[in-house]
Amino acid sequence: MHKYMRAIGFSNYMDRKKLKELLTDVILNSDERAYTMNQDKVLLGEFSKNFAGEMGITVCGEFDEEDRFLYEYYYPYLKGTDITTTEDVSVERHAARESYAGVCDDVKVGISLIFYLQNMIPYVKAQACGMLPLRGTTVTLTGLSLEGTVMLPIMKDEEQKQRVRTESANRNKLLNAARRGDEDAIETLTLEDMDMYTAISRRIQREDVFSLVDTYFMPYGVECDQYSVLGEILDVQLLTNQLTGEKIYLLKICANELTFDVSINIIDLFGEPQVGRRFKGTIWLQGHINYPNI
């Protein structure tokens, strides 16, 4: 069983027979279906069914010569509501199966964001038709979490919030300039990082780390699409899985100026989430590429 199934309310589906019945139901009673022919002239199929809001299960596979669907794999998903980033995205196929990972370089994070691609069918279609690379795409990111903690926010007045926004905007401009090879920007960023390291090293002796670090977004573990995040909670919804009755929190998070939705089972979240508080946890990052012409 996919371990992130519990993040959408299937924590007790450990029996293989029950899982097979569930996947059969997804295929026969799907809310969305998508098909396309890949470069090898194989007809691929994707069946998705929602079980709580915009979260559910997708079953992927291919059709044989007699138009029978051959199941290959499945995964739980959460569909997001906002555009997270407008940076260009590159896509790579996983080695073991017909699934894909997206890679996006966003200066606000400082690392390459690698996510599991939810809508592979439009990408395969564009690839087979020779339409790649596509420009003008945007990405909607979401996360499924198995463990999380609600933390209190760092108190700031309006002047401090405005100063943080201004500093962040200036830093993003410098990062964009550094990516273009501007040596002055690279030198300025280096000096700023040195000053920040000195200030944090001094303050960490007498302050808690989470009073110094307001938000972060960084890789977690050995799998490239899993991340440890700390971000401000912008919105909270409590949903119910229609099949199992389990409660799931749907949180809108802002971490490193990236806004995305996270789903987590109520039994896996420590604390009571409220707008303004912070969410700290690990997520499996998924992404939906919004294509302009597909």
C-alpha cells in the first residue's frame, strides 16, 4: 500500500483485497478520465476519483490490443487551488514506470524543487506531438503529510512585517541578477550570508531556533520529492473521507513565499491548526503543471 494513503483518510486500508476493491471502484466510477498515445504508440490511461474535497486516488496503466486496461500503479493526490510558481519547469520520466517528476528552480526557495507530476497525460501528449518545450506554464504545488506539528507564530508588528517583505524582495532581485552572472550581486549575496551566519551564531546561544527561523523549505530524507517545511497557516479546512469517515485537515501554507495546500490526517497532526499559527512537518510534494495551450 502507498504509505501516503493515510494522508487522504485511508489509514486502515492495509488489506490487499480491500485495496484491490478500492482501485476497481476508482476505475469504474472515476470522476476524471484521461487518455493519450505515447511515443511508443501505447495508449495510456489515467482514472481519478475524489474521496474528500479535491483529494483522492489516481490509477494509471495502459490498454492492450483488445482495449483492456492493464493496471500499472496508483497514488493518492491532492489538487491545489492556487498558482505556486511561474518559473519554467522541466520534466523527467521515472526509470521504473511511466510516471514523471517535475523540476523547477524558484529563487525564493534557493533549491531546485522536485515534485511528483500529477497530470502526466497532457505532458505525454505534448511530447508525442513534438510540442516540447512549452513556455508560459505555471505550477500548482500540493503536499501530503504523515506527521506535523502546529507551532505558535513569531510575533511581529506591521513595521517589522513590511521590513521583511522589503528585504525579501531585494534579495530576490539580487538572486535573479546572480543567476544572470552579475558579479556585484553575487558578492553582495555572499556578504549578506556571512553577516546572517554571524548574527544567527550569536543569537542561537540564548534563543530557540524556531524563534529565529520563521519559515523554511528544505529537502528531507533520500527521496528527492520529499521536503521538511515550516510555514504560516493561511487557511484551515476539516474534511471527511466519504468512504472511511476519517477526518483530514486541509491547510493552506506559506513557506519561503511559496503558497501551497497540504493534507494531513487528523490523527497525525499534533496541535490545533489556526490561521496565523505555523505548520511544521514533512511532505511528499506533488505538482500540477498548468499548460497554456493543452
